[in-house]
Amino acid sequence: MMPDAATLRTRLVLAMQFLTRLPVKGPYDFDPEEMVRATRHFPVIGALIGTITALTYMLGLCGLPPLVAAILATGLTIIVTGGLHEDGLADFADGLGGGRDRDSRLQIMRDSRIGTHGALALGIIVSLHVAALAGLSASQAALGLVTAHLLGRVAMVHMMKTQPYARRTGAAAFAADGLDDTTYRIACLWAALALLLILIADGFGMALMALFCVALPQWVIGRIARSRLEGYTGDVLGAVQQSTTAAVLIGFLAWH
């Protein structure tokens, strides 16, 4: 059953408020059930973020070297999202690097302070984003950024569907009981649309490369989360988003 316009707007606003710091207002109280359904729109928000990043990069290329334009575009992306996913990646790295067992890892991941492992992971991932973007032309960057950010949010939804939640509380606790099948299918349809767009614009080989770049980080981080944490947390979602987005951009760079 299709949701009415008001319900659709509510879910889109919830998704945008959760994933970005864009000034979107709505008279909506946080409802865990609606937030679960709002996750089906995470890929749409990802595409919007990718579009903002792409426009910034292309505008920067009008008068700046690619590296400077890439730094500015990546910096704006972090501002738009409030560094949500980068923070998650850093906490995930600190927990794995400093924890001796599951409980100590989860405790470290709750600490707002950043440690050595988190700082290194953050530096590496931001550098990869910037370096990969700087190596792409304006047209390649436009396609790469929109699809990479879309697919990065699909990867988050996939993790939430296929892994148990490792905590009783936390940023992603609203999905502790799992996602409904309709939400997951819609997210997968967005992934298929992104891959189809790549196929049409850049050929079968690049589409296959993008699929591999989505599947590999998902598989690696999923296995680590399952074995070390017994499931995912909000920080794991940040790690899988950052890794997937970077991997897709690197895939575009490698293919071209």
C-alpha cells in the first residue's frame, strides 16, 4: 500500500534529519516505527548529498586545481552530514583497535574522544575520498559521487537488515528489532537504479566494478562486526557507509 503524501513527507524529513544537518523543519516527534520506515529513503538522501558534493566539485574546477576543489567538496559534505559517518568510522576503529573483548570494544566506541586508531582511520578515509575525487573529471565525478553516496546509504540499510543490533540503546536502536521487508526491497531498488545508471552512462564493466566495490566493504565490515561485536551499531553503519562510498569512488578512478 502506497503511503499518502503527508506520510511520505514525514519519512523523508526524518531520514534527512537523521543523516544530515540541513535545516529541514517538520512538526514530527521521533517515532521509532516511522524511523524504521524512513530508512527506505536513506539512499535518496545519499543521492542528494552526492549531488551537493558533485556541484561543489564542478564549480571548484572552474577556477581551482582538482585537488583543491576535491578538498572543498569533501569538506562541504562533512559539514552537510555533521561528520556523522566519519565519527562512526573513527569510533569503530578505536573500539576494534583498543578493545580486548566485546564489552570493552563497545565501551570504547561510546567514548566521544578520538584515539590513535580512530584518527588514523579518519585521516586515511578522508584522504582516499579527496584523492579519488581529484582524479575524476567533472562528468565522472558527477556520476561517481551521486551513485557512491546513494550506494553507501544502501549499504547501511543492508547492514541493518542482515545483522543483529549489538546494543540495547544507541543512535540506531530504533531498528533493533530489524527492518521490514518492504523497506529493504525499496532500498535494494534504489541500488539497482544506481547500477543501471552506471551501466547506461559508463558500461557494463563499470557497473560490475561498482557492485564489487559495494559488496566488498559490506562483507568485510559485516564479518568483523559479527565476530567482534556480535552485530552492528551506529558506528558500524558509519564505517560501512564511509568505506563503501570511498570504494565506489576508487572504483571509478581505477576504471578510468
